[in-house]
Amino acid sequence: MIPRYQKIIFGLLLAASVAMGVTLWHLRQRAHERLIAGQDSAPTSAPQIAPSEQATLLVANDSDGSLLTQFLSLPLPADPGARARAVLGKLLDLYAAPDAAHPVPGGASSIIQVFLLPAADIGPGAANPAKPKLADSRTVVILPGDSSARPSGALSQETEQTGPQLAVVNLTGAFAANHPSGIETEMLTVLSICGTLHANLPRVTQVRFLVDGAQRSTLAGHADLTRTYLAADAVPAEEIRP
Amino acid sequence: MHWIKWALATLVASGMAAQPLAAQQAPSAPQARFVVVLDAAHGGDETGGRLANGQFEKTFTLALSTRLRSLLAARGIQAVTTRESDAAVESEKRAEIANHAAAQVCLSLHASESGSGVHLFVSSLPPAQLTRFPAWKTAQGAWVTRSLKLAGVLNSALQQASISTTLGRTAMPAIDSMTCPAVAVEIAPERGALNETTAGLGDPGYQARVAAALAAALVEWRTEARQQ
């Protein structure tokens, strides 16, 4: 014979177990709904289809060490950084093709990102040439117009919007590791990137390179990647040929 | 007193005799030393590119440096090398060796399977005034004009040897710090009109032709330097 108090305790424990089971199921449902609600609220925008535009690529040719201008119709985004990445991606896709005149493996995925920054800081004591002036071999100071009569804040804002830009091209480590070694082939890659950026984004006057987000001494043992390249270094093919 | 007069007379006579002798010796005074620095690129762990015959670039450049040094020695030109063995040499050290040698020519030797013929590269630094204490990373700026002339002489000699050439400018830490006329010489296989290889980097005949043409160019450069 089961005592009365044990029956009561058993009943209470059973009721508590059922109540806890119901509560747990209810909490699980709420958590699931919250998760779904959170996913829905993520700011995802539908991909935009960019209109096709004419892009200018300076394509390297190993056989005569030249850069040849090539025009292609590409869907280019409006954002300058994304535009630069798209154009360089196409350039590297050409180099990764089996019959490329300048074969470099990797393709478009070798460009991690392209950052565009104001090219020059204009100090109060800076010189004021109307055209690019080489301060030394590594850096260039490009000063537009007469800056002396304008407040520096307004000038820096104006320079940021219309002034020359420095493009920082971040390449993958795999691209640098698999790049063919040689002075000519490495310089052609560097110059074709510089020239292509300047041809499509004329405000880009200087280019720097990073590999996996860090500075690297050379591309594949020869071309110096620690310096700032001038877009003017990428001269047309006729001027490169002997 | 008599012996003092005799000694003075002897001294005066010997001094007078020495003047014409010195005058005779002046035209045949030893000419300024002509030193060439041969910089075999890469070395040690830094192998450089891998060539078609499986050889590393560092091995090829060292062999070319040795061959060229022998050819220059046969022509009475002193050559200083940046490395004599498979040793790693930093680019700063290479420039340091070249600058201490006070050389009239600095050749940085490279090899590549890309392209065709011999590629001649001069520093892309803008021409600058020669200063007493040039900045280390831009020291070549004061020599760029002379380096371009040297590239022209090398180009002519290589073309006379029927070797195709490509001229260009480059940014390389080693030659950017050199205080001498400096050219980076990159040897690639010879290719025909259809891009087929007519003479590979492993071809001894091709290597000999390139080395002989470079040596001939340096002899010509020495002649020009002595005329100036």
C-alpha cells in the first residue's frame, strides 16, 4: 500500500516535469522564431546588375616587353574601389588564360581589395608646383593649383573629392608565390596594373602594393614592392620598346 | 767647406736632371684603374627563378659571373664580384661592395625564362645631382644618366652579336643604392618569330655569345671612359 504523502509527491513531481517540458518546448519555439526574425532583419541588398562600360586595359606582352592598350566592354560598378577591383580582375583573368602573352596564374581572385586614398598631404610649408613634383624617388607630392589662399581644411576636403589618389592594391600571397620570376615579367605585371588603374580611374596617380595585407619586399624576387609607383611609369608600348 | 760646395752642386745637378725625367714620365703615367662589379643575383636560400633545364637562377648567374670575370681578366679589366659561391648576400651588401669598389661599371646579372634575348634595365630613379652624401635608397639617381649610356653601349654590343635586346627601367633595391653606372642584365632564351626557343639558357654556345658581347661592351666602355 502506497502512503498518501508519496502519492501526492509523485503527482507533484509528474506535474512539475510536464510543466518543465512544456516550458522548454515553448522557449525553444521562441528562440527559433527569434533566430528566423534575426536573419530576416539582416541588411542584405539584392545584387545590382551594373551596366556595361568600356574599360581600358594595358596588357603586357612578354615577347617584346611591351604594354598594349586593349579596350573591353565590362559591367563596371559605380563605386571606384569596386570598379578598380573589377578592371584589375579582368586584366589578371587575361593573364591566367592558357594562351596569354604574359602568363601569370591566379586570375581575378588574386585581387583581394583595392583601396583608394588621397594621394598627398598638403602642409602649410609645402611647395606648390602645378604639376607632379618628385620629392624623392619613393614618394611624390602632387599639389593641384594655388593652395596658399585657401583654408587648409577646405583644401583637404576638396583634394579628397577631386585630387589625385593613391591606389593600394592588396594581392593574394598565392599570386605572388606563383608569379614567374624575372625582372621583365614582374615589372610588366606591376606597370600594367598601374597603367590600367590610371586609364580607368584618372585620379589614380600613385600605386602601392600589399600582399595578404602586408608589405612585401619584391613580387617574385625582383620588382620592388616597397616603393610607391607612379602611374606615369606605365608608359605606352612605343616608349618601352628599344 | 769645399766638400759642402761639392755636395750642393751635386744636389742641384741631380735636381735639374730629375725634371726632364719627370717630364718624360708624365705622358706614360699609369691610367686610372678601371673596375667592374659583377653582381650574380640571388644565392643561398634565395634561389631566384627556376629555369627550363631545372637549374636555379642563382646557379646560372654565378656561372655567368665567373665566366665574365675570366673574359674581363683576359682583357686586363679588374672585376669585383659580390659572391663567389652559393651564398646569400643581402641587396644592401651587394650595393656596399659595389660602392666600396669605386667601380666604373656595375652589372647585376639575372636570368629568366620569360621573354626573349637579353633584357637591359636601368634604375627608374629620376636623374639627380651628385652630392657628397647621397641617400642610400636613391644613390643611383646621380648615376642614372651614365647608366643609360652604359645600357646603350651594352645594347649595341649585344645587337652586333645578333642577340635581341629589350631596354627598360626597373625598381630594384640593389641597383638603386649603387654609386656607379649600373645596369641589370637579364638573360632569357632566344626565341624565333613563332616564339619557339632557338637557344635555351642551358645552351653553352648562347651563354658564350652573351658573355663575349658583354665583355666587348665593357672594353668599349673603358675606352670611352679613358677618352673623357
